[in-house]
Amino acid sequence: MKLYLDFNSTHPPDVIALEKSRAFYINHYANTSGLSAASQLTHRAVENAREKLAALLSIKPQQVIFTSCATESNNLLIQYFYNEFQKRAEFQKNKHPSIEAIFHVISSSLEHPSISETLKALPATDIEFIRFSKALKLRPMVLNRNEQYDVLCTVAVHSESGLRLPLEELFSLYRTKARYILCDYTQALGRLTNETTHEVSWLTRQDAFLTASGHKIGGGFGCGLIILPDSMSQSTHPMHLTRGGNQEFQIRAGSHNIEAIIAFAEALEHRIQENNEAQWKLIQNKFESMLRSKLAFLHGFEIIGSQADRAPGTSLLYLPNIPIDFLIMALDTAGITASTGTSCKSRARAPSQSLMHCGYTEAETLSVLRLSYDQTLTEAQIEYASGKIAEICRAL
């Protein structure tokens, strides 16, 4: 049996969406910025995709900015926020030369490396972390300063554990204390249903910037999103993330990846139509119940955050005293693809900083196996995967 259990890293290709986008691109490949009839046709295709995405998410088309991936989106926005801070700092320095300017950030401790590592690399930056317990419960936090912070960063769904962050609670606590809000929506987007798409428009009405990536929803690589706050759609904003062209309302210059943009919109439409959260949760409960039964012999085994509010389709297994590298290789031999956590770090086998923030030791964070899947997982597949994981863990 071939079994792919690494959806959080990359969603399997949406063949229909990709075939449709490829068929268009093969016949219509003119640069969207040109004046020719061929360019106008490809430009219209990009705008159709933008309008489709906006309609699916109940936002305005001008809020949708295309990038190459969520990592680029996160980096561009953080750099923009930092540049704005530097302008304010320069102004303040002229008035008060003795005051040292610090870029103050409130960040959840569960951020993807494209946010956490980017923040760490910025000079004169102070980060206060919103922390969670080992059970992934929010810990109360008292801010260290009364003045306004520059940025609030929060992920919507933690890529490693599947934890749904309590966005309403976080926003009620910290939204008014930050000039900008960045919400990494990458793992949440592909889990939207017809009943939950309103969350995106709600977030943008709270002045949040959202980011996402096409390969997490089956649209393939090459297209990411920045979703602008609703307030920025009301008028032209002097925001330039990259320069060099007039693409993306002059916010993000660069030739459009026509094929990836069309695939993104098509794949998201399919995910929203097909997702059934109740069914997905049922599959997750069956899988985790089977895993608990099969791995009962392993002292200290747990499913991290099992009592927390998790989005469906992620099971993060803590497997003490199991050499995870050998487990991954043995699973590969059995036809099962899984991962050790966030895809940007798994090959390097660096300890998970987000789990360490939650109280896990470095050794413990290196003893986890992440299984991620959708609602199509069958009982036969659940039985096979659970049995193989237990069999290999016994051998190791």
C-alpha cells in the first residue's frame, strides 16, 4: 500500500485544477503586463482568478495580492513593517537623539520559520512571545510595556500539531496594541468549508494581513497570497513590497506565474466544496484511537495537543526513545510517507522551536512524528498505517 501522510508539507496535486491551468498556459503565455491582445487575454485570466478567490473568501479582489509562496509573503510583509518602523524611528531620532528605537513585536510562539527566523534576523528587535503549555493551552500573558507594539504575529493553524489558535481571544487581547497584524493562514486555508470562509473576511476587517501558499491546497508550487486588510481596499495605498513593474497594484512587482495563479483559484474552490469538517474529525478520531491502541506498549507515548482545539487532519505523535530518522526510513520502505514536523526544518532535523516554547525539551522535540491527511483516509489505510508504525517502533 502506498500511503501519503504529509499533507501539511505539501497537499497532493489537484489534478483537475492543474490540468485546467496547464491547458490554458500552453496556449496563452503572453506576459500579462503587455498591451497586445494576447497579453490582455492572459491578464484577464489572472484577474478572473483574483475575482474567484475574492468571491470564495468574501473579500474584495483588490485585497488579493499574488506572490510566489507564503514564505515570500511573510518575508515581504515583515520587511515592510520594519521599514515603516525605521521611518518612524528616524523621525523620533531627529526630535529625541538620545532615545534608542526598538522594533517591538508580539508573536505567538508557534510561528512558522518564515516568520520566526525573519524576526530574529532584524536588528534592534524585541519579541514578546505568546506562549502555550505542553497541552497546547494558551498561557495568560502580561505585556511588558504600555506603548504600542509595531507588529502582532499569529499563525491561524500550527503546522506541526494542527492547533487552531484562539484568534478571537488573541485579537481581543492584543489587536489594539499593535500597529500591524500578520496572520499566517497557510495551514488554515485548505481546511475552509462553505460554513467557515467568513473567517477570512472577519480577519481582514480586524486589519490583519493574511498569507497563504498554493501548494498547501493542491494548486502546485509557484503561487502564494497576501490578503490585505479590508481598510486598505478602500483607496490606493503607497505600499511597495517589491519594485520594478506595475503588477499587483504596484505593491508586488514581478511577472505573473499565470499557470500557478489559475491553479490556486481552482484548487481552493475544490477544497471548499469538498471539505467536510465533521467527516474529517471522525477520520482523525478513528486514526488516533487506533494509534493509541497499537502504541499502548510505548511508555510515555502521547498525541501532542490531543485535548486542545485542533484543525482536522493532523496527528503529532511523541514517541520517546524511538530513533525518528530510522522510523521515517522504515515507513518509506513500507510505502508510508510522513514527516518530523514543519517541512522547512524536517530534513535538517533541528529541534522544533515552537514545541520548545511549549515546554518540551530539545530531545523530546526530536522524538515526534507528524501524520497529516484529509477526510478521504480509509479504515484500511488507518489500520495499515497504525499497524506499521507500531510494528516498526517495537523493532526499534
